[in-house]
Amino acid sequence: MKKFYFIIICLFSFVLPVLATPTTYERNENNHYGVNKKWSINDNNLEKILKTPYVNADERIYDFANILDYQTINSLNLLIEDFEKETGFTFVFISTNNYYVNDIDHENYAVDFYDYNDFGINDDHYSGVLLYRNATSLSPYYALYTFGDAQLYFDNQRINEILDSVYNDFILKNYSQGIDTIFKKLNSYYDKGIDSRLKDSYINDMGHLVYKEPFNIPWILAFIIASFITSLFICWNISKQKMVIKAKDAKDYLYKPSINFSFREDKFINSHTTSHHINTSSSRGSGGSRIGSSGGGHGGGGRRG
Amino acid sequence: MTKKRSKALDNKCPSCGAPIKFVPSLKKWKCEYCNSEFDLEEMQKHNNASNIKYNQDSIIDDYDDYVTYTCQDCGAEIVADSQTAATFCVYCGNTAILKNKLSGKFSPDAIIPFKKEKQEAIDAFVNLAKGKLFVPKNFTKKDNIEKIRGIYIPFWLYDIDIAGSIDCNGTKIRSWSTGNVQYTRTEFYKMYRTGSMDFFKIPVDGSKRFSNDIMNSIEPFDYSGLTKYNHAYLSGFYAEKYDVPSDEASVEARRRALESGKNAFLDDCRGYSQKNIVRNTLETKIKNKYYVLLPVWMVNVKYNNKSYIFAMNGQTGEFVGNIPLDILKVIVWTILIFGLVFGLVIAIAWIL
């Protein structure tokens, strides 16, 4: 009998919480389709809104794929709590088993999930980070997406480094260690501050990262231009004081009407043509936002595996 | 050492017999004692105003290296070098024109009389610092002028014809874009030209005593001012006879004509971004040569124990010479301009 009770207690303590599926709610006109952010709802995005799970945004872990064990969830909750306290950014974990053919579908799903729920609702730019894991064996994928001001601290280059560092953990489903690494790196990058490439960039009202080339003082250019102009100025003024010049020609004494050419011929010999590509790319490197169906901006990226 | 005897002339006032000088601004001879003025025609009526009586008695001992003569007015014995054709008695200031220096093969074909007065040369020097940043302080003060002399410098003038042909290489470069690709087409040509042109009165300094570069720098003279030589124009000025023979001087005139000739041929090859002569058969031919005296104000300046020579075209007023640099001013201006431009570039970069 004791053995039976032990099994029951174990079941309730460990198995049931792990297998518990996050609660979702219905989106309808009465609750404004669950969208409380400033995004406008229109024919273009309504379908996507309705497809996006509507969840209680007070929670942070939405393990639809049931990939995290109880300990990992507890540990993740603590890490999220510390991260949000330190950075002020919301952190969301979502896992799913949906099958997607294209990588962009993963991104669309994850970003819509963040945008059409109340994550970061108290922040002007809805700042936050979303860790996405698609655990289906057909299209496994993991990603970190950034929203609002988090795009400045965790730019694409930093996100790519984080994703690369946890690749093996996610392939081997060692989520506990992978998540731990992600938070260590996120905290480390936050402590380092915004990268110098983005120090003059900012997030606009729609959460788009507006990239502004950082102002680097052009010391060498200024030196070259200043040297050139100064040399010209000094040489010109010195030449004004050196008025004695050897006569090189006699153009003042040439009687122009006397110039007479009895033979003129211009003969074409050969030619060659060279070509080169004009670089018209307006790309300004990493740091720009991508725009989701909500119209809001986001950054980050993902990996297959 | 050879010794020749010749006459020293000076110009006397036909009215009172006092020394008389040519006044450039009046274009007349004016007596400073009786205030009489005479034009050339009037002077010629009086045998160029030379006082034959006095001059007949004056003796010039002409050696190879120098000339001695006795001033008719004060009796002092004056020494001049062998190139001097007109000078002054250092005691009484009277003009002495050594006529044998300007006769025979040394007889000038023409002369451009002085148009600019001594004061204009002084003013030109004093105003030299205007618009020039690196002139040492007080350099252009009148007091620094050690000596100022109006001198008729001997010049050779050459009429030169140039004829022949040139072969040139030339390139034309054309660029255009299609889509994202920029094309540059370079075409190579050979150009041939045959022709001729005339140069009139290319001047070459006929005196070794004066720097050719300074004499080049006061060019050009306005040849419409050339007039038949008359020694009366020398009154009140120094004069030199040539010591560079015509054949020697013509080398420089030919060189200058050839250079301009080549440029004129190249200018006729139009539409090329690059062109250079690979062969030319241009030849010069001297059609005429003239020996003339041209007016120059020579200004000797002493500043900080160093001598500087300036010259002013006595006809056009062109004033030349090398002004020393005030190194401190050069450094200050260099720092100022560099700092200004440097700051401006950074400010513009920041705004953009």
C-alpha cells in the first residue's frame, strides 16, 4: 500500500506538472482577439492572430511540446526571474511540435506568439527575449528572438554566437545545460552593454531598430584633408613672394593668326574596355529589425537542429 | 690693356646750359634750374642738347675693363666699368653719356623710354607686402632701399619663324554605366601635324650683369612704345651696352619659341585626355633681330644685413623680386589653417 501511495505522490509531483499543457484562451471580437498591444488588427493579420495561441502572459514558460522536466522548469523560472530583474526585459520560453517546411515559418510563429500576447506590455517598446524550440523530429529548430530594446543589447551577432554555443545541447536535448548557457551569455552581454556599432541606433515606436552609423571621428581623413589644404594655402602664399620665374616659353610673342597647319591627321590605333561592378548595396551590417505580421520589429535568429 | 680716347656727352638745357633730364611722366626734358621743358624735336634742334663746346674738351680714357672720364661740370675724374654706357658724376650728379659705347655695332635700333618715375618704383616696393602673408615685419619700409636706379638694359629682340611637323600619341577615355556595371573605354590614337607659326620680338637680356630670370619676370614690354634710339633719352638714367652677343642670346630665344611652338601644335590635337609628342622636326629660323634698350628700375634692398634685388619694368610698372619669408609667420599660419580645416572636417563629418 505504501508503494502505491509513493507512486501516486511521484506522479503528482513530477510527471503531471511536466505533462501539463499551458492553458490557452479563445480569441474573439469581445476580447479584441486577445491583442492588447498597439498593433492594428486588419484583414492581413487577423488570420495569423487567430492561429496564435492566446495565453496568460503572466507566465513565462509555454512548453507545448513537453520537453522540459520539472527541475529544468524550476531552474528556468529562477533564471527568468533574475534576468527580468536585472535587465527589465521580459523572457519567454515556448516549445512546440508544429511541422514547418521553411525556417521563416518558425520565426513567424514565435514572433506572433510574442507580439499577440501581452509580453512586455508594461514597456513602451514591449522589450523582451523569446527562446523558441520546435522539437518535432521532422523540422527541429531552436531560436532566440529579441524585441524592443533587447534588440540593442542582443544584436544579431551576439544572438548568433549564443545559438552556436548551445547547438550541441539542443541537438542532444540537453535543455537544462543549454538554457543555463543562454542565460549566462545573455547576462554577460547585457553587462557589456550595447555594442559600439549600435551605440547611436535606437528603437522607434513600432519596436523597429533604427540603425544609425556610429560617429567615428575621421582622424585620418581630417588629417589628410587638413594637410592637403594647408599645403596648398602655404605654397600659394609662398609663391606670391617668389616672383622671379624663369621664362619657359614665348607665348606672349606668338602671332596667333600666323599659326598655319598644312597637314592634320588623327589615326585610331586600338582600344580596350574595362568594367567593374558598382556597389549599390545600402546594407549597413547587422542590427536592423525584421518586421512581423503585427508590424512590430524584432531581431535574433535560429538554427535547425 | 688698350687705351682709346672718346667723348663723354651730357645734355644741357638749351636755355640756361644747366644739366637737363628726361622726365618720364612728362615725356619731355625738363631743366630743374630754369624750369624750361623741351620735347624731342626741340632737343634735336639743339644737337640732342649736347653742349659740343664742353664735350669737345672732355677726354675719356677707355680701357678694356674700365673707363675714366673728366666731368665737364666739376672737373672730377670719374671711373665707370666697360659695360656702362651712361652714368652720373658722383660729385655733381651730372649725366655722362659715353657715346662710343652706344655707337657702331653697339648703336641700339630702338629704345622704350621710361614711363614710370622713381617714386612709382619706391611706392611699388613699399606696397609689396599687400596681400602677402609671410613678408617679414618692416621689410618693405622705404628706409631699407639701399639704392634705386633707372637703367636702360640692353635687350636683343628676335622675330622667329617655326616650321615642321610633330607625331603624337593620344588617348581618349569614355565611361558609361549599364545597370550596376561601369564601363571605361580607352582609345589610342596617333596624331600628325605639319605647320608653321611666327613669333615677334622675343626678348633676351643682353647684359650678363643682370639676372636673366629677373629680366624674364618683368616681361612683357609693350612694343608699341618702341621709338627710334636717341641718346637724349638716357638723360637722368644709367645705361648698359650689351655684353652677350646676338648669336649667344638667340639660343634662349629659339628655346622659348620652340617650347611655345610645341605647345601650339599639341593644343591643335583636341579632345584627348592625354597626349605626348614622340617625334618633332620643328625648326626655328630667325627672320629679324633688333638691339634695343629697355627701361628698368633696379631696387637694391638691404634687410638684416642681407641684400635683395627687385626690378620694375620702367614702362609697364611690373614689379618683381623674391621677398624673404618670415618663418615664424609661416609656422603660425600653418598651425592656424591646419587646425581650422581639421576642425571643420570633423564638424562636417559629425553633422553628416
